[in-house]
Amino acid sequence: MFKLLGNCGQIINSRNLTSCLTAKFSRSTAFILSRRKHTDTPPPLQFQHIHSAANSKTFQNQRRASFSKTIAAMATGGGKDRKPPHTNRLIEEKSPYLLQHAHNPVDWFPWGQEAFDKAKAEDKPIFLSVGYSTCHWCHVMEHESFESADIGKILSDNFVCIKVDREERPDVDKVYMTFVQATTGGGGWPMSVWLTPDLHPFIGGTYFPPKDSAYRPGFKTVLLRIAKQWQSHREDLVSNGERILAALKKGTSISASPGETPPPGPDVAARCLQQLAHAYEEEYGGFSQAPKFPTPVNLSFLFSHRALHRSSAEGAQALHMALHTLRMMALGGIHDHVAQGFHRYSTDDSWHVPHFEKMLYDQAQLSVAYITAYQVSGDEFFAEVARDILSYVSRDLSDQSGGFYSAEDADSFPTAGAPKKKEGAFCVWTEQQIRELLPQPVTGATGGATQADIFIHHYGVKEQGNVRPEQDPHGELAGQNVLIVRYSLEVTAAHFDLSVPLLKEVLSGCRQRLAEVRRERPAAHLDSKMIAAWNGLMVSGFARVGAVLGEKVFIERAEKAAHFLRDHLFDAASGKMLRSCYRGEEMGVEQISEPISGFLDDYAFVIGGLLDLYEASLDAGWLEWAEALQDRQDQLFWDDQGSGYFSSETTDRSVLLRLKEDQDGAEPSANSVSALSLLRLSHYTGRGEWAERSRHILAAFSDRLIKIPIALPEMVRALTAQYHSLKQVVIAGQPHSQDTQQLISCVNSHFVPNKVLLLADGNTESFLYQRLPVLTSMTPQGGKATAFVCKNFTCSLPVTSPEELRKLLLE
């Protein structure tokens, strides 16, 4: 069963562990969470957003860094010179999300032993609040409740209060989100969970309004009721928490039986296509009604499926769904037509009015989706969108160290002196503003039309604003316009009697002028945290686009990011990844006193990025590091009993459950990515045990793959790759010679999902030759760079022309 979250949420799998579990929870908490007498059925909670936690350290009475104070003040709307009335220990943290709460009148702790010890010593329950810095409803709950001195006193007097940035600590977030989903039927952020001093959850929810309404209690009422229940019915709450935790451990288990094999690839892929087709929305694309999410994992599956069924109806269907979705998204308001990049999701069916935050992981995956669309269609439109995304990331999400920042917020101040932030204020326009900024007549245009006339027509701008009231429940976009392409270039050009090239020039100039003006507006909050996993995804984005387009600048940017990962988020002494680092004072890279160890997705996404970077740069050093990271991943996360990878290590005893992510959502599951990376690595290194390990992963998830493959489209790609086997495309030649580059360009110009690309440059001392001695037999023929295409230990006859190679690739 799937629950689609509204506002700042994402699609989350809601696992119905047992009806008994939910019933027990409902009986024990109905009085607390219901507005009326406990026999009434409580209304559903309002679910909102997604993201993770912070590592803890002892609160130190030392001078707070001016950078941290500035971040905390900006997050709450204060200025640098305004002394906040409250400061708590979160001021010592680096996480932008925790710093946003550093001036709440709440005695916040970061996740860690100090808070746990206090809860046990004072025999108090823990209030755990989880969110992330660009989460709109997290901001709302902070303003309504956590900035309230009255509510802050209730929290601090009755609970040990812990704040977690879910992007820092996805392990903590996942444990308690699993509890909230199992006991309420949904989930999202902000997440609010009450725990025993032993960290067992006993009550959970998401956003709570501050005051009582006719159908639900306010946050203050909930707090007072829980505090009273803790005093009078503690044993019931504790025992309920223990039973729920035991049920969660049993219900979330994913494992393969001894000797179990993966399900049949073609059957699973056909079912996945069928489920996606059933969910597909014909008019505007996408795979749901509003709200609509980009879901790049769906698009990747569709492109791969089409590549294996080029001449069939189902291949044509897969291609149409993917290309139409990507085209409509690029034309819609979810695409930032002025400053580039994509917003998080659309609040309507037509991709028009977005939730305005921008996430790094979306840019990374969508850049790959658009460049793949270009490969399969040859339509330059898709290549331009891919360039557009990377231009945005290079300009607005890039650190001088080479790393990438996490996100930009949806909310900002409309003007420098405005008292309150509004969603989308940085991105929207009134018609009057556009007319004032673009008054110049366009030579040759019908009726002496101005730049504004043409721009307003093409992008659907209206005098009264183009956002319907039902899309703007808080009235923040009244009179404003979200730009959306309403006509093709050809239609707009004909309307104003202009040539298409001239129209492109006019619209480009208009967008540049608006971009200049936007840069003068108060900027949205930037989450300058740099996360290993998301940087790994972005390495893939730059590498893949650079390879396909032959644009070295993108490949060089991917290499710079990979160097950043090795310099700042990798501990060479232990061979382990770190989760995150932070932009500090003087724009330097900073780390917390006890760095957070990397999680499974940090390894899996970085390894995937390094494999893509090797194929783009053909520098085998990246393969060598990928191999070392895969060995470390296996040691830290592999389940020797049931197969598959756990999301976290065993070392942190405060994390009560070791879970395996079983859904490809806004980000692909790390097990899905690993299943394909292991297969690729086995062909790069000759280590057959990694191909076998990939099969074990697929076997462990076989029940889900068979029943609901739409939940794991990225893993279905790995399953089909296992079924069809990978092609090894070996180019024998000197790296920089023209004939070698022509063959490599041929490989990169075609979308061939189930292949690995290798360069045999004759250096027998190199990493690749040491791992694959067979490369010594693959040499240039007749003095020309030569391609060998191998599959299942059998190679084609060598070819030296791109035309011959193309035929072999597409067989």
C-alpha cells in the first residue's frame, strides 16, 4: 500500500505490519490524540515532510561561532545585530536544521548520550522532533509551537527534547518513521515521536497545530496529556512500546531463504511496466494525480525497458511515458525557467505550481534522466534541459571545495524589510513587474509588441496572477505568476510574426533580465550541508551528461567532486566514508567534533558515481577506489544471514532497528543501486563473487519484486541486467587519439543500459590489467583503435569503425 504525502512530503511505503499493532496503538493513544472523548474515532493526522538527524556532543560553554549565529538568526528571520532572547545548546551544532532551532525557548539536545542520560536520571520521556532545514511544515511547526515560550516551558519541564536533522541521521529517522507509519498509516516531516528513556517509541505523529480544533487536539493539549499519562499509566506505555518494537523487528525483516534465487526478470519487468502504465497520467505525464513527484527511478526503468524492447509495442509505450513526462515537466512551473533547476514537486496535475524547494538529489537524478532522453530520442530539447540543471547546480549548489550543497528552501522574504517569509517569494512575478522590467519593443513583432508582451504570452502570465486559489491555501501567491510554457516556440513565433531563432533570442534575454532582478531579492535559505550520498549522485549526473555531450567541463566538475569526497568525506585510515561536512567560516569546509560515519547509501551512491565517472574519464583510479569502498561496504552492512545490505552499521546501540530500505522513492534504495553496481564491478574486476552477491540481494527482495515491482523500479533494472547479462565494451587504443575518441563517442551517444565500458590502453601495470589479464590480448588492429564487444565470456570480432560498433551495441 502506498500513501502519497502532501505539502513537503514524498511517496512513502506504508507497511501494514499487523492490524493488531495498529489496534493496540489506537487503544492506548486515542485519548491523547483525539479531540473528543476517547471512544470517538480520531481523525487522521496531517502528514507532511522528509529528512534526518544530528550527531551529539556535550554542550560546551565556549564562544559561539559568528557563522553559526548568523545561520540561526537568518533561519528564524532575525538579523545579525539582533540579540535573540533565547539560546540553547543547538548553537554548538553545524547542521543548518539544528541551528534553525538554536534560539527556540526549548531545552533542545542533539541526538546523543547526554540527552539519553538525562532522560534516565530524571525519569522523563523523550520528545523526539525530526525534520530538515528546507522543510516547509517544519518551519510552520517551529513558528507556531517551538517559538512559543508557553509550549517551550511545557516541553522542557516534562520531557527531554531532542532535535534530529534527518539528512544527517537517516538511521534514526528511519527507525521512528517506520514506527509512525506502522501505527498511524502514514508519515512525513516534521515527525514527532515520544520515547521512553530506553528510546522505545510509544506515541508518534507528524505535524501538530498549536491549538485545539473541533476535530483534533493542539500540540499543547497533546503534550499535557502525554505528560499526565506518563505519570499515571507509565507501565502501559512502556509495555506497549516494547510490544510495538518487537512487532516492528519482525515485520520489517527482509531476507532470502537458503538457496533462494532471484525471480524471473522478464516477468517482473513486464509487471512493473503494467503497474506504471496503470498509474500513468496521460495528459501531463507522471505517475499520480496531484501532488506530482518527478520519480526519476520510474523514468530510468522505462528507458531501460525500452532499450530491451525497441521493436515492440511495450517498448514504444515505455518510451512515450518517459519522454512525455520529462517534456511536460520541463515546460511546467516545476522547472525554474529563470534560474534553472527543478523544484521538489508539483501541487497540481499539470506540473504548474510547485513546492518551491530544490533538492540536490532531484537535480542529480533528473540530469541523468534528461540526458538519457536525449540519447534515445536525439531531441536537443532534452540535452538543453540537462545542461540547464547542471548550470544551476554549478552556480547555486557548488562549494569552492568541489562539494555540492544539499538544498534551497521554498520560503523566503518577499522584500528585505518583510516581517514574514512566504513560499515561492523568490521565484514568482506579478504582470506589472514583468512589464516594468521588459518594456523594449521587439523589432518586427506584430503590433509593436514589447519583450513583456511576448514573454507574458509565452509563459502564461496573467494580470490577476495565474495561481488558482485552491493551489494557494495560505494566500501566499495571490496576484503572483508561476512561469509555465503555454505555447510551443513555433506557435508563439507565428503569433508575433517572428522567426523561431529571433524568438529564442528574445526569450533568452528576458530570462536573463529577470534572473538579474531575482539575484537582488532576499535569497531563500541555503542548506550548505554536504552529504556524501547526494554528492555521489551528483557525480553521476555531471559524468553522464559530460560523457554523452562530449563536454569536458562537466566531466572535470565530476572529478572535482570526487576529489572533494575523498578529501573531506573519506577517512583514509579506516577506509570508511563519512556522512556529511559543512560550509564554515571563511567558506572553508568544517566537520563536527565526532563525525558521523557513512551509511549504506553514502557508500552505494558514491560507488555508483565513481563507476559512471570512470566511464566518462577512463581514469582507472576511480575504479580502484570504487573497489575498495565496495569491500568496506560489504564488511560494514552485509547481512550474512538473510542477504542484502542493512542501512546502518551495528556500532550505534542507540539505533534500535537495523533496517533494509525496500523502496525506490525520491532517492533509489541503496540495495537497488548496489545490486547493479556489484554486477558492474564484477565485470570491471573479474570478481565473480560480486555478481553472486548481486543475485543474493535480488533473492532477498524477491517477494516485493514479484508483488509490487513498481516499488523497486531501480532494482528491477538490476534484475533485468542479471537476466540479460552485461556487455563488456572494450576500446583498445591510446586515450587521446582521434580514432579512440570516435569509438568512445559512439558508445556514449547510444543508451545501452546493460553494458560496461573499458579502455585497454596497453598499460599492463595498471589497475584494470591487473584485475582483467584478458585485456592484454585486446590490442589495436591494423594500427587503428579497435572495439571488442563481449558477453558471457564470448567476444565479437574486433571492429574499428563507429558504424560497425553501433551495430554491435544495438544488437
